[in-house]
Amino acid sequence: YWCPENFPSRFAAEWEVKNLNPEGGLLIVFFAAKGADGEDIFDPSLPARDGTFRQYTKERIKSYHVSYYTNNPKNPDRELAHLRKNNTFALVQTGPEGIPKNSLNVHKISLIKNGAHILFYIDGRKIIDWKDDGKALGPVLADGKIGFRQMQWSCFAYRNFKVWALE
């Protein structure tokens, strides 16, 4: 699900999530999402997308994304959060476990993008703290859309999504 607003290069976002099915899943937040040439992700000049993951990570959409809950029956040993820079799908930082696999609690998520500096928290616990050097993997991604993705069998409820521009 994509929020229809464009968000600036410097923002703080918060939301809450609750797992409704701890049997498995994967949660991802995309941010600073734009077409590879700076287009809005809804621009009709971009190739049509059908939800296939690689269309958002390896093709014509550039973004950052954090996977912050993982309970994948196909990869049961993965518990760590990942920050990636797309459209190269480059893993730029691995953090500790995000939301615990079997938690049924409501969790407060905080994402701060201060230009090149990305911070991600779950319940006040720092999961990601990374600065994009703007060189190794191309320029720092600036403004763009925020989107939420649940993979296949995931079932989470979201609430209280708020975003503030940073000065």
C-alpha cells in the first residue's frame, strides 16, 4: 500500500502494527520511492507492476526499504532486520531482530530520514542507524513515497500513521 503523498528528504514517521497471524510473514516499509529517472511511482510512463517483489527492488523504482519483521517458513533462521537500497537490492545494513516472531503486542515503529541518515526504531529500540555516502551505491535518495508491504501469508493491522517534516 502506497501513501499517495510525497514526503520530503527529511522526515520522521511513526505508526503502530499488530501481528494477527504469528504463523509467518515479512513486513517491509519502502521510503524515498521514485522512478529511476525521478518520476512519481504512479507515473504512467513507468512499466506496469503487478506486485512482484523485484519490480520494486531491482527494476525501475528506486527507494530504501527496511524489513522489520520476518517469520518465513522458507527461511526460518532469519530473524534480523535489513535495510536495503533499491533498485540494486543492496543490503546496506543488518540490524538486530525487529518485531519478535511470536509477538501479538502492538508495536510502535519510528522511521527518521534526515537526508542521508536513516534511523529506525521499534518500541524505542534502535534497529537501524545508517548514513548513505552517496557514492558507493549512487546518489542519496531524497524525497518520494512511503509504502507498506506484507509478504504472502502476513496478516498485520496498522494504525496511527503520522509523518512530520524535519527542519
